[in-house]
Amino acid sequence: WRERLDDGRLDVRVADAALRRVLEVLDRRRPLAQLRPLLAAGLVDSLLTGPPGNAEVGAARLRRVLAQPSRPDGTAAEVAANYTRGDRVHAIACRVEQVPTPTGPRWQVVALHMG
């Protein structure tokens, strides 16, 4: 999860992929373990306590994702998106930051809000 633009800023495709995985985990279409490298530890635990998606209405479908850099050096971004479940439109937002790892910096979701 190291995709970046040439100047080091977040590529919106990274945020899109992370939010899709979150929705797939909530819908029980993907195992929770696949989120652990992408989300801060507390966020993964909070997803365990949430209710599963409503299978009767259908799977969540991510629609539009917008990312706005929140640090001058481009190492953090605020992301807003919407998704549909059945006929309803919902909002999801997160903050992603570059975090150091032994193999180099990578993007991680450090805050997540769903409405």
C-alpha cells in the first residue's frame, strides 16, 4: 500500500482501495484480517463491534472518493466518499497518513467515520 504520486502525495486510488476493503469487511465479503495492515489498530478493533451490513438490502457500493492533502508535505490526507446500499446513499470519511515501516513508508488509515 505504497502507491504515491511522483511528488509523494497520496494517490486517490489508495484511499479508494482502503474504503472498498472496509465496506467489504462490513458486508462480510472479506475477512477482517485483510484490514489489519491498512488500518490503525484501534480502528480494526472498532469494526469488530459494529453491526454487519444488511444483506437484505444488498452490498455496499463505493461511488465517489475525494482526497485532500492535509499536510504541506503531502504525507497525510483527508478523504471523503459516498457509497450506496440499496436505494440509500451514505457517507464515509477517513484520514490517511504515511507511517514508517522497516521496508519504507506506507499509507495507513488512522481515523474513520461512517454516517
